[in-house]
Amino acid sequence: MKHYPHYLDLQPALHAKGVVRLPGSKSISNRTLLLAALADGTTQIRDLLASDDTHVMLMALQKLGVQWEQIGETQDYVVHGVNGVFPVHQADLFMGNAGTAIRPLTAALAVTGGDYTLHGVSRMHERPIGDLVDALNAIGAHIEYTGVAAYPPLHIQRGRIHAQRMQVRGNVSSQFLTALLMAAPLMAREQDVVIDVIGDLISKPYIEITLNLMRRFGVEVQRNGWQSFTIQAGQRYVSPGTIHVEGDASSASYFLAAGAIAGGPVRVEGVGKDSIQGDVRFVEALEKMGATIRMGDNWIEAESTGVLRAIDADFNHIPDAAMTIAVAALYADGTSTLRNIGSWRVKETDRLSAMAIELRKLGAIVEEGADYLRVTPPAAIQAATIDTYDDHRMAMCFSLATLDGAARRGNNVRINDPQCVAKTFPDYFDAFAKVTEDSLF
């Protein structure tokens, strides 16, 4: 895996142009690993993401007795399913800062039963999990907090599950509902399971990913809009044989934004018009800002048509990719407003606060609300040292501030702790250098 120094100095880039092959989707990779582990049969997973978060899931599954092999030096893996019963009933599991690992594993382990502890890095212990734990304990699970209530670390012991109907809040993280959905077939051996969502559900496209992948593994979920989901009795996960992981649509956003800002065309390969990832809708925001977008079955391309237009939009459906819009707003012709992004506050860092602080370093005027960000671009982007808060997306987003757009020129940017990109895209800065045709060092 690529190793970077403690900081990385990026020089201004006159143009962005080229083709980038995307790493696999984190959301699809970790869901697929758990579903393959729980399934009956052996699954070959093609193009799994190589990252800290997938490594966390692979190591946890190994500790739980799931056998898997990596095929040579490729990102293809073979996972031998345990048909819903983990062989190891007592384990201490390190979850790093991987929400896509700890949330669904918590639900699966609470339902299958055993004695497990789950913990992670210090930031993981600040990321809420109380709504999921409440939903599981209400149906007979036995989960205790070993630190601060409503946050990891967790101690899971065998409970007595009675899961005909359960409910979970939808306004903090869609991963809570994803976790319950993925565990539901383990509870629906003899009776239907209904999951009700309390209040509004955020990040709905991520639930679409979950439902799509469950279907690939043989489980159909009936749904009543976004308010309730029914898993009929008798369904179980069965391996599809081979499954391919799409390129990461959130990672695509940085390169597509680069094409929109600095000429282009920039093409990303590995994700296209039929993607199951909601973050491909990021291109709709770029189009509203004036970029030209073209899409094929397995690629997307962005090109600049001039000065970007300011945008005022709701980004609840694509919170991760919306961060890229916040930096692209530096190149817009006026003030941009990103709305309904309160979920940023419970991600790898408090992204609302972090984005506001770092955008101001570049000269922007920023108004930070409880669930919105308003960005007025500077007359000229200032040179700055960007702190990344151990958040991969902060590091990747702010590389865009080096670009020369039609409205203003990029500047020198120092990225502190560039190694944090290993969470989802270990080779990001090499890929960025390739399309900007500049040396990093």
C-alpha cells in the first residue's frame, strides 16, 4: 500500500485531463464481504477495494472463523460462507474507524449470538451507534456499552431475539437501517420481520445499495416507501457465485470536479450510468454548475464549459460526494449553499466544522449552520496548509484547490497527514498527479 510523508505539497495545476481507473466502492466492498461470509456457498469477489476499511472487515471476519483467500496479487478474493453461523463465538474485534464494518457486524453478531467486544480508534468511539443498539436490544439482543453510552466500544452477549417487528430512527445514519436489513434474514427463519423507520431517512441511495446487494445474495425485501421494510420468513443468503465490485462513485467525484473546474475532459472508469451507487448523482450537481457530463456503461466524463455557476441545493442524498461541491464552490461565480448535510457531523470527523475551517484558510467566506454550509469564493485562492482530521475525504477534496479554473487560479496547497487517504483510496495523490500532469514532490 502507498505510503506518504507527514505532509504533501501540491503545486498549482494549469489543466486537468485524462483517464482514471477507480478503486472499488467501499460501501459495496464491505457489504459484499459480510453477505458473502453469511451466505451458503463460496463467493468470488472481483475488484474488492484495497483500503484500511476493507482490511478491518477482512480481519474481523477471519477472527470470527470465516475462511477467505486473496487470489495472488489481485484484488479478487474467495470467501467461504458460513450459512449464517459464525464458527467462533468469542472474539475481540478492532473496527478502526470503519462505520461500514462496525454497524452491520454489530447487528449480525447480536442476532447470531456469542460473546464479542467491538472497539476502534478514538474517533470511532465518538461516532453514534445508540439508535442501532436500542433497536436491537428492544427485540431481545444483549448489547452493553463499555465506555460512553450510545457510542462504541460495545460488549455483545447472547440474547433472546424476538424480531417480528422492530424500529429504528432514520435521521442520524442510514447505516443503522442497513445493519438491521442485512441481519434481518438471520432473524426471519420462521416468521416475517418488519423494520419500521422513525422519522425521515437520510442517505436513501445507500439503502438502495444494501437492497440491491441483498437481492444478489437471494434475499428480497418488500418495502412500503421509505417507512417500512419486510423480510419474509424462510429466506437465507445464497452465494451468487461471482460478484463484481463497482468503482467507487464517491472517489469519482474528485476527478469529475477537476474536469469541471480545469478544462477536462477527465474520465473515470469503473462506474457508469447503470451504477447502483447513489453518488453517481453527483454529476447532476456538476451539470447545474455548468459542466458538461457524458456517461457510458462503465465510465463518466466531465468537461469545463467556462466559469462554474454557484449552486443552492439539498445534498442529503449524496453527503460524501457533496464535500467535493463545497471545494468546487471556490471556483463558482457567486455564493453556493449546501443544504441538509447535518450527517456530516457524525462522519470520520465533524465535516461541517472542518470544511468551514479549511475553506476559510483558502480565503473563502463561509457560513456554517447546523445542517448547511454557505461558501462565498475569494477573489483569489490563497496558499494554505490544510489539516485533514484523519479524514480521507478532507485530504482528497482540498487537492482541488490547486487547479486553475476559468474564474480564478489555484494555489500551493500543503496537505497534512496525506496517509489518511488509505481509508478508501491509497493511491489517490498519484492518480490526481496523473490527470493534472504535475509532480507532487
